[in-house]
Amino acid sequence: MGLKTRHIIEVDSGIKPYNAYAEKWDKTIDKIYWETNSLIKRHPNIDPAKIIAKTSTHEFPADAITVRFRSQATREVVVYFYGKEKTRSWGNGPNATTYTHIDEKLRVTLPSTTRNGRFTGYSFQGELPSNIDMESLKIALDYITAIIEEIK
């Protein structure tokens, strides 16, 4: 039984899940945003307020987890974990310049089957942001995987 299923059963049946875990679950799920596409728009369990417009990855929200379908046909999905936004300044007077960027990023490609039938596992690239711990990473990936399997 997956995390989402267990969480829903425990909440629906009146059994109080471990409070710290339930709080972490809610905080993690609240950070997830979905890049728009026809599959996401039609999904009844995705909050429309959590759907963002198609954009380049450097414009994804900071301190958030963003889900992008690289291919709807093969259900190839990439999840972007972004840390907090940092601002850097240099120069002074009329030559002062400010630059805002996200320093810590992790990109996770979810398991999928390629067009030639080959199965690929999880692929991680980057650095896990300091605002997300390993348990939150697992919660997010389990939740996103469950939602994507509902789409199939």
C-alpha cells in the first residue's frame, strides 16, 4: 500500500496518522506545482491553483517542487526540486547590479518505458535543496507517481 493510499485510509477511517508525518505530508504536497498540459487540466485531484503555465525551467517557482511532462505519449515525467531564491548584488551607485537565482536544484526523471520498450528507473541530477529532506523527497515522489498512475 503506497503512502498516499495509507494516508487517505488513515484519515478517512478516523485513525489519526502520526502527527509529525501528517504535517510533513501536507507541507510537502503543498509545495507541488504542475506544469499545464491537457492531462493535468482534466485530472480531478489536481488543484487548479497548483497548475502553472508552460515556461522555461529557470522560471519555475522557488522553494517548490514542479512536475513537467516531457512526453505525454510515453508518460515521461521530470520533477524539479528548487531551493530558496537568493539575491546577489555587486557594484555601487548607478553601476549597481542585482541578480536573483536559485542555488540548489535537483532534477528527478521518473521511471518510464521508452518508445522502444526499454524500462528506465529513477534518474537524479543535481543537488537536493537544503529545505527538503529525504523523507519529503520520498513523499513527493510517491505522491506524484500515484497521481500519474491515475492518469494512465
